[in-house]
Amino acid sequence: MEISPAQQDVKEKLAEELSKIRMGRSTRSLLHQQRVERSLKKEEREISEKMDTSVGVSVVDIDSNIKDPQLCSFYAPDIYNIICAKELDRKAFN
């Protein structure tokens, strides 16, 4: 079966348009990826700046003079409960 020149031209134009559509999609996904990366870099900078500003803040080491390494068992349940409560708060907002 032979393809006429008109059909061949239509086929080539369709192939060209399909190629443009695919390139447009890949360009959009690339742009989206770049926006996400910029956003992440911005968040990293903000966190870094916050950490830099907190360096001067004095932190009290509550374990500096305690000889019992298992003492954390007293406050570990409180920490666990606080973390669970924060996770539930996050789930409520999502």
C-alpha cells in the first residue's frame, strides 16, 4: 500500500506537531522542577539563617551535672507525647 504525497505531508506535519507538544510538556515539567528547587533552596537559606541567629542564644545543658545516663527515661514520655500531639495537629491541617 502506497502513501500519497498529500498523506505523507499530513503525516509529517502531525509528527512535527506531536514533537512540539512533547517538548512543551517537558519544558513545563522542567520549569516546575526548577521552581521546586528554588523553593527548597529558599527554605534551606531561611533555616540556615535561623540557625545562625540562634547560635548566640545560650542553651542550658540540663544533663551536664547528672551522673545517671538513664535519667532520660523520666522525660522521654513527655517528649514522645508532645511529638504525637504535634503530628496530630499537622494531620488536622492537611
